[in-house]
Amino acid sequence: MAASTFTTAFLRAEGSAGLAANVAVLLTATTAINGFLFAVGWATPGRQMPMIPPGAVVGLIWTVLLGLMGAARWLYVRQSGDRSWRSWTPYALGTLCIAYPFYTNGLQRNAAALWGTAVTLVAALVVMLVLRGRDAQSPWLLVPTAFWGGYVLSVMIAYPA
């Protein structure tokens, strides 16, 4: 019964249970995947980039950003009533962000990290435009992701590996 209630709240994005469900799915996925990668020693950050906060702060930043992506889906469905593919674009963005350690070879600073950050920034902007087509409020929850992506990309360009 509880799983059915969670699934319904998650898919329909109804009420505070829907918000909690949409945020919890992304936070649980990123915590589990990154926890595993760090536990086995595969994702070990390379040399610290200048102008970027320590790893624990970056992890906290990403936790907040992924939570906002879940909240964006919830708000979009709640405001527009649309549960089509558009409502899942914040999750597509979240998946791209969670995949970052995999395509950067364990958070190494390399060309894949630079291009991955650029793609993430562009993807955030595209998702904001997709959501904006039917709801004016939900894209605002993705603005911090775009700012963070732009900031990190500018640091990567200013201080090449």
C-alpha cells in the first residue's frame, strides 16, 4: 500500500507527498550512486580547481540542485497539469548530472569534464525553455543549476588542467 501511495504521489505530483517523492527520488539516486563510487575508491577527485569550493561543499551544492530539479518537475505538473515527456525533462537533466563521475573517469579534470559541464549548462537552459512553454514558475527552480554550470565552466576555461 505504501509503495502504491508513493508511486501515485510521485507520478501525479499531488500535494506535499508529491513534492517529497519527486525530490526524494533524485536525492536517493545521487546519494546511492556517489556513495558507492566514493566507497569503492573509483571517484577520487583530482587536483582541486582554483575558485571551486571544497568537495564536501560541492556535494552539498549538487544535493540542493538535484532537489530543485525534482521540485521543478513537481511544480510543473502541479501548475500545468501536463505529465507528458516535458514533465520528465528535469529528471533527464538530473540523470545527466548524476552520470558526470562516469564520463569524467571518476571526477578527473579532463576534456570530458569540460565538455560535460558545457553540455550540462546547455541542457539546463533547454529544460528551462521546455518547461517555460507551459508553466512560467517551474523553470526558475533550474536557474541555480545554470548559474552553477556557467560558473564551473568559466573556471575550467580560465584555469585549464
